[in-house]
Amino acid sequence: MTDREQYTPGPASGAQVREDGEKWTLVLVRDLRHSPEKVWQALTDPAQLREWAPFEADGSLGTVGGTVKLTTVGAPTPYVSETTVTRADAPKVLEYNWGDKIRWELEAVGPGTRLTLWTTIDRRFISMGAAGWHICFDVLDHLLSGTPIGRIVGAEALKFGGWQRLNAEYAKQFDT
């Protein structure tokens, strides 16, 4: 059996929702066993993003002012957007727009990294977004550990039993 076949996501955890008027921000926190420099590369390098993120990037996200085309993966109709990297303080903070604002914070914790994602999201999709990013973080951790299991996003994620459970757990947690 492959690592992917054995993969089961853990319980819904490490997520918060913040309301600011009409805008909602999903905040996800995950402790990874990898250095901030290694995590930074996975957040900015197109080849590594292709292994875990819910989008393809046609260039590096690691340079302020850089314009990169981001394309959703696994969606019925691909969403393509051009984004400009607005902040790239390696290996600490990365900001760009993908639909709306995405902010990554990396904090060294012992030999590893506390990775925090801040993303603006429509209230109707909070639990789905939390479940999807939860799985993306798991896939990222496998990639960085040298045991890649391949990206699980879009329609494939919806069919994945672990996603359904996470979506229900986050919906209950956020009362959505």
C-alpha cells in the first residue's frame, strides 16, 4: 500500500475564523518539523507548489513586485488570476492575492516552523476552505518529509473521505 493510500487526515484543529464587517478571514496554524527556509521554498517555488497547493504558479512567489499567474487545480472551470507579490520577507512573511488576500507567516519553533495562513473567504465556504487547506498542509508536510503523497485538491478532495469528515468537523466548530 502506498503512503497516499494509508493517508488519513487528523481531526479538525488549528483553525480560527475572524469576522471584519462583511469579510471573513480563515486562520490556519500548523507546526511543521522543517526549517522556515525549507517551508519558504515550498511556499514560493512553482515546482514544489505543484506538489501540494490548490493552484499552479507560473513563476516564483518569492519576490516582491513579481507578477505570477495562479491557476486553480481540479476545479470544473479553472480560475486563472494574475497576482502581484506584495510582501516577501524570506523566510518569515509572504503576501499576495489569490481571489483575495493570502498571508503566510513562518515562525521558527525549535528545529521546525509554525506556519500560519490568513486567507479572506466567503462565509459560506469557511468549513470547506478549512478542510481543503488542512489536507494541503498534510500533503505539504509529507512532501517536506521526503514521502510525497501527491496533491489532493478540487474535485478529487471532495471525493476523499477524509475531506468529508473534516468539512463536517469544521462546520460544527465554526457553526456554519
